[in-house]
Amino acid sequence: MSRSRAMDLVVVGGGPAGLAAAAAAAERGMQVLLIDQGRRLGGQIWRHRQSRELPPEAQQLLDRVRTARVTVASEARVLDATSPRELVVDFRGRVDLQPTEQLILATGAMERFLPFPGWTLPGVCGVGGLQALHKSGLTVAGSRVVLAGSGPLLFPVAAAMARAGAELLLVAEQAPRAALIGFAATVTRDIGKLVDAASYRWAFARTPFRTSSWVIRAEGDDRLREVVVSVRGRERRLRCDWLGAAFGLVPHTDLARLLGCDVIDEAIAVDALQRTSVEGVYAVGECTGVKGDAPGMIEGEIAGRAVTGDLPAARAPKLVHARGAGRHFAAAMARHFAIRPELRGLATPETLLCRCEDVPVGAVDPTWTARQAKLYARVGMGSCQGAVCGEACKVLFGWQNNSARPPLGAPMTGAWSDAIGRSGS
Amino acid sequence: MTDDVTITVNGVPRRVPADGTLAAVLLGLGVTAFRRDLGGAPRAPICGMGTCHECRVRVDGIDEVRSCLVSVRDGMQVETAG
């Protein structure tokens, strides 16, 4: 075990919010370490292989981070924390203790997956999952693609598939049309978002976009061959190569929960300066409520200023106003894209619930708690530690699972236990 | 365009683009069984960002490497479940 150089601030997560936080604090003279799991900074929304793929706002923010001399650790992740001031970090396989005065969590969000027959077939993935794989080098040109999900993420992903030359057959939104209209009404003041939505829709203009529509099942052999979709009450069968099916995003809060931060309605609870319930720990961006990249950058800016003690700068009226708009947007999104009850009944008793431990839906009793499901049926006990089925259990059975256990995210237990001096198993 | 590298997948050398993640490259090569479940059914990545753990393969002798989190490297030895 060794101890890395102590920092004034560690920022966990290199997406828009984390980048803004790191830049703002470093520009004010702090020694900042930015820990990011990705190969390149930018998070999921700015995932890229070459920097020319990045939008101008991303380029500018990355320039700020470089100019402000933020120390960047890519392909690194936080495994554990002995306290909010000492993290256990896996730096590309070398596990070290990382002391820090303060901490900003910018851990983002992940997709909400729900089980349906055939969801374990290769070729079935998330909506953002398909986008991430595409941005990481998967060629979709000439492939038949169906997207079935919920919320604003469908639009950029559909546009990206169409622009990349995929044969996009259908985009299914589970929410009803009225919900979309209600949601659009809440963002009418934000011309930029409406322009984005229109340009995305234009990009996949030849593909039907259907509300009140969702995947019923996927069929295939060694991989996906066909998908059956309920389109406004009528079943449609589509032959396809890729199905992107996930139902919105949920805040990624495992590190926050490990640190003991309050989590309310699945999001890390923060005050107007982005402070969590734990002293010295701030949280910004999607992990405090899913709202998009621009409001996330505002929150990052606020926290990055606040950690330096420059509270007047953190409370600049322009930031306060933009932060409020972002939280309003987050609330509207959660309200209008609520999961419809039909999606809870897609899985049959044979459909796997926990993909890691191969536990079918029929093997669990809905009257159990999440803890009982772990003890009796190993639900959420596998490699992903419930990252996928935890959300599904919440939607299907109302199970709340607020425990977070180290090492976060995965194996490499040997190095982790060496680093913190615990006996390995 | 980017340079290609050579990786070995289940003993077969393959030329692949150098700038992709291993998961994306394997999907591009038509790999469906990154791993297999207890019943022998093939599994492939669903999240593409390190969360789902479905993309685990053996890389250079190390088991359980999440292929969506690593870049391809010239000479990389990869073993999937078929």
C-alpha cells in the first residue's frame, strides 16, 4: 500500500459537471486531482475517440482544465473510502490511498434497465449503451436498429444511428403523447433545447417515432433476430440486428451512499452550493438528479467556486438562475417520463432478473425486501453488484436497496484489500 | 482514418482499428459470446460504460476484464466464451 500526494480537492468523474468543478477550483489556486474511469475525459455524453468529434463547449472546458493544471487520472476509479478525506483508488491497476481536503462527486448517471423476455440475447443493449458502443468503435452502418426507451436520450441516439448509416426501423417511447407535450411545454423557454430536438428529429426523419410504445420481447438464437414491440396497443414484429432498450437514466450514487451522503428520490441531496449532507463532500451533475450537460456544468462551476471558500462567486446571480432552471428541467423530466405500469409485467417467470447470478423473476417473492432477495436468491450479489437489477427490482417490486459495499464497481479485490490492510478472502 | 493493430481473438489474429474499445471491436468482429451464463447462453455488453459487467473477457491472461473499459493494443491476446 502507498499513499498518493495529498490534494486540496479530488473530483470524481470527468463528465461536463466534474470538468467544470475541477477547472473552477484549480483556476482559483487549488491543487486538484480529477479521477475518471474513461479512457478520455468527457464522460458518457462527450465520449469520443478523437478530439475533433467534440462539440465546442467540450473543447473549451477541456482547455480550461488543461490550462488550470488539473491533475488528471484517467482509467482510474474509486474502490472505497476510509473517510471522506481518504479514498482508495485504483489507478490503472495500482491501488493507492488518496488523501484530500475536500471531495466533489460528479459520478453521473446510468441507464435504467428493465427485464423482458429475450433481454439477455447478444444484440440487445441499452439505448445509451448502443450509443456508447457506437462511439467506442462499433460500426452500425447498414445494420437494422430498433430503439425502445423513454426520455430525451432517445433523440440524440436515434439521430446518431441515422447519421451513421444504420437502418433505424422504429423509435418507441413508452410515455404517452400527452406527457411529451407536457414536457415540451416546460422547456419552451429554452430555445436551444427545442432547436436540438428539431435537428435530431430531422436527422432520423424517415423513421417512425411512436409514443405509448414499448418492447414486449426479443427473439433469436445465438443473437437477436427479431423484436416484438407494442405500438400504441398493436403488436409489431421487426427483424433487426440491434435493439437499444432502456428506460431513462438514474443517478449513480454508490460512492455517495458509501460515504453516508443523504440520497433522496434516488439522487444525492445537495444544497444551493452543491454541498451534500457530509462535511467536505459536494455533488454535481447527473448524480444529483438527471438534467443534462449544460445544467451540470453550472453545478460544477458553483461547487468548484464554493470549495475554495469564494462564496460570493459561487452565488453569482447568473449561476443561481441557471441552476434553478436545470433543477426545474430535472423535475419535469422525472414527472413526464414516469415508467408506465405495463412495463412491470413484461418479464415472464422464466425471464432472468439478475443477469449476473442467473436468477429468474419467478424465483423471487415480491413480498421480500432487497436484502432478503440477496440472502435467499442471490439477487444483486454478482459481478455488477446489483447495478443493473437493483433498478429493475425497484420498479418491479418497490425494493429499496441503499446499501453500497466496497470495493465499488468490481473485482480486483486482492489489490484493494492489500491497500487498506484488510485480510483478503 | 486510424491505424490498425493486430489482436488475437481465441487464437486467431485479427486486424482491427486502433482507436476502439475492446468491446466495440469484438462486437464488430461478430463475437456474440463474450461470456456464457450458467445455462451456457451467450452474453454480450448492454451498457458500454463499465456498469453491467456483461462484457467480461480474458485479456493477456487476466480474467474478468471489462472489455468496454480497455483500448485495443497491438499484440493483445483475447479469449472470449466463443
